[in-house]
Amino acid sequence: MSIDIEQISGVILAGGRGSRMGGVEKGLQQFRGAPMVLHVIMRLSPQVGLLMINANRNLAPYESFGFPVWPDQMGGFEGPLAGLQTGLAHCETEYLVTAPCDSPFLPEDLVQRLADGLVSEQADLAVAVTGEGESRQPHPVFCLLKSSLLPYLTLFLQEGGRKIDAWYCSLKVAEVRFEDEDAFRNINTIEELRRYEAS
């Protein structure tokens, strides 16, 4: 069994404060000639049936990319789980995949590999992982999950839960290993933006 791409929606998480970048809107920062979020859109949109953006500020610029833009349902800036909940609430397909707006190098086979992992392990959620041993690094905001998990996530948030790892612990999770750690690089500061711009 494999998952049909049309049954997967994507949500780009752009709902943070951008505090490590001086409070600017990270996804709208120019990177190699285009807003950073546009790089993510161009890599993620061919991998999904539908795409949306989760943002809490500057909604009009995000809407200009031609995809639905949804603010957090539970008040702004509650972290990636709030963005994930918003994506699930507006998801009309069986599955949802997430990626952050500040990761312009994300893998072009991200969704297919996460979907394969989810199916083969009969999991609720599949997450990208790089490295092994002490250098093992999960990337929890790169995940594919069943949209039926919305009530469980909503309850977790209503009970005060905010940590993405803590919620994942309550689910059957498939870890999907990726070789290229650089593909999951996210750009958090102006210094990183300049450094990767030149590299």
C-alpha cells in the first residue's frame, strides 16, 4: 500500500515570532533572490495535493503566493504544535505534512519517504531524522501525520501541553532516516541568512 499524493495536504509553518532574527518575519526575508518561504513552497508544493500556510502576522504578503493562509486557532505564537493544529483543522485530506518556512533546502523526496515510513511501520506519524548515535538529530517539524489525530492534539494543547516531543511520545511514530543533514538546515538568524546566501 502507498499513499496517494492527492491525499496529502502540506502546511508551511510561519507562525513564529522570529525572535532570533530580531522579530522580523522569517519567511518573508529575501534569500537568493526570493522570500525564504517561496523556496519552501517550490520544494514542497510538487510533493502534496494541496498546500496552505500557517502565519500569525503579515497575512497579506503570505496570501500573495496564492495559497490559503491560516492564523493559529488558539491565539498566536504558541509554537509549532499550534500551527500543526491549525493545519489539521483546515486539512480536508487524510494526511498532513509540515515544514517550517525557514528551511529552503528541504528534500525533494521528503513526503514520499515519510509516507513510505508511515505505511511500513503502520504509524500515526512519521518524522525525519538525520545522523546516528550521538549525532542523531530528529527534525520534529518535518512530519507526516494522519489528519484524524486532530482531537488528540487539541486535547493535549487544551491541557497545557506545548512541547512537540511530549505529544509525539503519546503516538506511534515512525522515524525516517535521511542522509543529507544540510537539507534540514533552518535559518534562524540574520548571520545564518547571510552565510547560507553566499554558500
